[in-house]
Amino acid sequence: MDIILLGPPGAGKGTQAERLVTNRGMVQLSTGDMLRAAVAEGSAVGREAKAVMDSGALVSDAIVSALIGENLDRIETRGAIFDGFPRTLPQAEALDLLLAERGRKLAHVIELEVDEEALVERIGGRFSCGTCGAPYHDRFKLPKVDDQCDVCGGHAFRRRDDDNEQTVRRRLAEYHAKTQPILPFYAERGILRPVDGMASVETVAAAIDSILDG
Ligand code: ADP
Ligand code: ADP
Ligand code: ZN
């Protein structure tokens, strides 16, 4: 079963994806993570993406669609969780094609609904494990043991360069202008499932589980 987690920056997509990977053996395909890996490697794509990401704008549809295509071929029959992709209508159309070519089909588009001030607060406190990428928050989700990752036991944590208030405002504006318009595309198809993303991580997770099991 392939699904999309859709929502503005900080809505909880990565947090919920990590849980689905652990509990259901699904595979998380995060274009943000793929782009950050390309930046860290210093590849041509990474060099092009870095400045765009730091500004809070969107990387080109061609680059992110190609990244998704490459990674889709590796996951075989396991269910995909698209996290942070698609973000524009051309990306949504590209995804349809990529899936159809591989005999796959979207089961659900889960929209995490959250209010804007909460997003700024969530992103301001966001950090992650430097080893496995598990997501944490200064107030809402600290590791169970101080300075030790719950998932892999690692001790190095990191914060993203683009998680500052100014860039977050730009990312939110991009979301409204370019990503929200794809909601009707999926609503018309009857696969859009809104979830209250303001609830606790556990409550949101339960709502997603009931959609996937329903
Ligand atoms: P967030 O956690 O805020 O939703 P991501 O990690 O998904 O952010 O993305 C970080 C940045 O990477 C975005 O601001 C954008 O510059 C770029 N990016 C990620 N996914 C896409 C995409 N599907 N299309 C265009 N740009 C993207
Ligand atoms: P996204 O991938 O949509 O950008 P994340 O999953 O990285 O969002 O979540 C952003 C921050 O908010 C992280 O620090 C995460 O720990 C925290 N967070 C995620 N979901 C919730 C929630 N339901 N309530 C409070 N904080 C949350
Ligand atoms: Zn870890």
C-alpha cells in the first residue's frame, strides 16, 4: 500500500513516517532527506539544491521527481510513504506516472492539518539523531534517556540550517501557494483523508492507523 503524508513544514510528516516504518515495514521516501543527503555528498544536485533549500523555496520539479523515481525502484513490493513529495501539481502528475509505470497505486493521501503558530514553534524546537535521523523536539519529544537516541542509541544530534523563523515563513508561503492547490486533485479522486495534526503524536498515529486499517 502506497500513501502520501501531506502537510506544511513541521506538521509531523517525518515523525509519523518513522512510526509507520517501524511498525509496518513500510519505506519512507522523503525528498527533503534525499536532498540533504545530496548536499552532504556535495553532488551536482546537492550543490544546486543547497541555496534553494536555505532560502525556503522549492527545488525544481525535475530534480525531486527524478530522486523519487530512482528510489522507488529500490523498494520493490514494500509500501511507500511519500513524505514531502509531491509539493506541486506537476509533481503530483509525475508521481501518478511513476507509480503507473511500476504497477503501483496510491491508497491514501493523509493530510495533517495544523495551525501556523504551532508550526513555527515545532520547527524552532526540532532536532534529529545524527546517526539514524529519528526526529525529536525540545519540548514535545525528548529522547527517553538524556542525550541518547531512542531508536539507535546514538549520541550525536543535529539541527537543520533551514529551521529558523524567517525561512519557515517562506516555506509556509510556498506551501500555501504551490502545495495546497494539489489537495483538490486528490479529493476528487476520493483518496484525501484529513487528520487533526494538532493532537499529540500518539493520537495522530492512532488516526492514521485507523485509516490504513479501515
Ligand atoms: P519540511 O520538514 O519542512 O516539510 P523537507 O525536509 O520536506 O521540509 O524539505 C526541506 C526543503 O527541501 C524544502 O524547503 C525544499 O527546499 C526542499 N524540498 C523537499 N522536498 C521537495 C519537493 N518535493 N519539491 C521541491 N522542493 C523540495
Ligand atoms: P515534518 O516532517 O512535517 O516537517 P516533523 O515530523 O519533523 O515534521 O515534526 C516537526 C517537529 O514537531 C519535530 O520536532 C517533532 O518532534 C514535533 N512534532 C511532530 N508531531 C508532533 C505533534 N503531534 N505534537 C507536537 N510536536 C510534534
Ligand atoms: Zn538514532
